[in-house]
Amino acid sequence: MTRTYKQIYDGDMVYPKHEGYKMCCCECGLVHVLDFEVVRKTDERPGGYYTPEPINDPTLQVRFKASVNRRMTGAIRRHRKARQKLSPA
């Protein structure tokens, strides 16, 4: 069975469904499943910690933007390649 995914370009703003949003990665070709929730920050504490309170308002929508960080991607790939060379076949 062939699945199709909406083409998302680097830096595009995306309005995903809240649960089970599937994103095919342009760099690695893997399909990532992401879950989102709209929350209100409550009980804020030092260090940026807070208790998330889900907001069930159908007029609100999650939005995100994904961009490729080529420098970090290259570093991860170099690290993985080096580890593969060190592991016994």
C-alpha cells in the first residue's frame, strides 16, 4: 500500500492535527509520528518549569515550523559513520 505525505519545505509553517501527525523527514526518509497539545502554563517555577493545563478550545490550533540545521545534521552523521567503522562487523 502506497502512502502519500504532504510535501513540506524547509522553514514552512505547519498546522498539524493534534495526535498522530505523521511527518516524513526529507533528510533521513524516516516517518516521525508527533503528538501535540495546546496548553496553558500554570504554577510556573524557577528554571522555566511549569504545570501544563490542557486547553480544550476548538478555535485554537497548534502551529510549528521545522527547519534543517545542516551543521548539526552533518555532525550527527559524521559521529554515526565513525561509530559504524569502530563496531565489529
